[in-house]
Amino acid sequence: MPKKGPHKQGRLTSAFPNNVKKPGKYLDGDGLMLIVDQSEAKRWVQRLVINGRRRDIGHGSFKHVSLKEARLKAAAASKLAREGGDPLAERQRERGVDTFEELARKVHELKRPTWKNPKHGAQWINTLRTYVFPKLGDRRVSDISKSDVLSVLEPIWTSKHETASRVRQRMGEVFKRAIALDWRQDNPAEAVKATLPRVSRGSVNHYKALDYNLVNQFIIELRQRKAWPVTKLAYEFLILTALRTGEIRGALWSEIDLAKAEWFIPRERMKAKADHRVPLTPRMLEILTEAKDYAADGGTLVFPSQRGDRMLSDNTFRKLNQSSSYDIDVHGFRSTFRTWAQDKTDFAREVVEAALSHQEQDAVVAAYARSDLFAKRHKLMEQWEAWCVG
């Protein structure tokens, strides 16, 4: 056991680090301690006050650093801190620790092969570029504290909760990499999780949806607006199919069977990661026929941009909304469709959910529900079309 006493050094005997196996923290002097993990791995950590802030400095594993060497390192760090220096900053200069942004971009590159959809990879780095880099991007990853992480998350935690949750998760991945590189010993993004308020579903801002009684008028006005014709066709197609913008913008001619009036979307393009068949109603088929007139030579996209066979951007739909008299979000039309189906039809809930490409959450029910209810969904979408365009 370590010796008792107020003296700064000599608390640990030279034999103690070799013999101790019980997990815990064992104090020496100058803030130095030996930490024994559950796995019986042993490492040296020094706790110091640097520029008014309490910081922990790692001095290596006991396997490679003896008690004598650890004391020498601790004494040098204490001396530098007393003189107003920063031992951590000095070490970083020696080691070349990355800034948060530098390390985040490296993590992004390492993860790139794991994303089936390039859009997901772009979203990963874009959320950090928007919310984290302006505040913490140029800070050394080892210098960022829990309060720094909170300064990023708290302003958006309730107003943009889903985005904030993803930002916290992605920051955590960067800190995990920093831990693996021995640039820090903790993950502040994980540590703050318990301190952030619980956000109920009712507190989350939902997409602004249009009253289903106004959809017909909206589509009439949509067709009359001044915009790239393909954008207007794509927007109307989105309303009639009740699908997401990414699924519409990425639609390929190879996925569509006009003879069968069927659109097959492979799982890699679906949010739920499950194949999805879409029944094509008469107006949908008309839209596809019109869209063919704008297809580029050899083009693969059903709804290409004006710049050739390139995907439309989400902004094209938003601009159409901004030029209208309706305060809505394009994503809100899925809610409009669901509310209409509940109020105006007798279709079972599972038919409506299948039309929205939602997966059954009950594993037992899902195991037995093998049908995609295609015939029933076809009738549902025909009724929705009749409601929307008459």
C-alpha cells in the first residue's frame, strides 16, 4: 500500500507499481498518480492546474515508464505550470497534435469507404463544418473540454434536436480517434450526454405541412410557376408518391417499368435500407412521359438538372416554396398524405405506413408480414392522386 503522509514524493515505493493489481488511482506527488484499470493495465497520469484550469496529463504506460521516469516528467510539468507555461501545449508542439477540424477530416476520409451513399458522407462532414468548425475547428483536439462541446450543442439541442444529436455523435467519433492516437484520455462528447435536457417528441420542430384541402390548389399554382419544367414535374411526382426528396432526385430510368406501372427503388437508395416498390398511377405515368422530353442523351436520371445528367438539388424545391404563398416544407407533404389517409380513407394503418416506406418496428410482426401490400397501395395512391389533381 502507498505510504501515508503530506510529503510530495515517496508516497509510492519502487516495488508498489509492480505488485499492485487492484483497480484504482494511487497518488504519488506533484499531482502524479498511478491508474490501474480493470484489465490491470497501469498508466501514469498527472493532475495539474494550468492557466487556472485543472487538466490531466498522461505520462505513459508503466510498462514503458518507470516510477522514477514518471516523477521526472511530473516535476518538469509542475515547474513549467508554476512559471505560467502550458505543459500540454508544449507536448502538442512536440507531437504535432491535430486541430479538431484536421482530425475530423481525417476521420471522414477513413469512413468514406463505409458509406454506400455519397450523400451520407457529405452530410457527416457538412454538419461539423456548419456547427463545430466555426467554434472549435482551429482548437487542438486535446484542448477541447466538455464546456466547449456544450457551447456547440446547447444552442441547437431543442430547436434542431435531430441535427444536434448527430453533431454530438460525430464529434464523439473524432474524440475516439484522438483517444486512439493518445492525444486525449476522455470523450467529452459522450460525457456531456447526461447533462443535456431530455427532448420529448412533442418538443421537436416538425416539418411544416400543407393542409390536405389545399393540395389541389398548390399543384395548380405549381404548374404555372416560372421554373425549370423538370423541377416542377419532380415536385408534383414527389407529392403524388409521398416519397422523400432524395428518392425523387435520384430516380433512375433503369428502376422504372412503364409497362408494369411500377418503380423499384433498391435498398441502398432508401432511408430504411429496404427495397421499395412504388405503384405508378396515371398522372405519375404522364409526368414520366413528359420528363423523357428533357432527358439528356444517354442520361440515366429521370429528373435531371439544367446542367445535363446531374441530380437536382434540394434547394430547387425550396425555391419553389419560397416563390409561393404557402409557408411549408417540401418534406411536409409526407405528413399531409398521412393525415389525409387517416381522415379521408378506410385503408389500414399498415397500408399507409408501407406507402411511406416505413418499416414495422415490432420484430415479431415484421417476421410474419412478408407482403409489401402492393395491390392495396396501388388503390390508395390512385385515391390520393384523384384528391390531388382531380
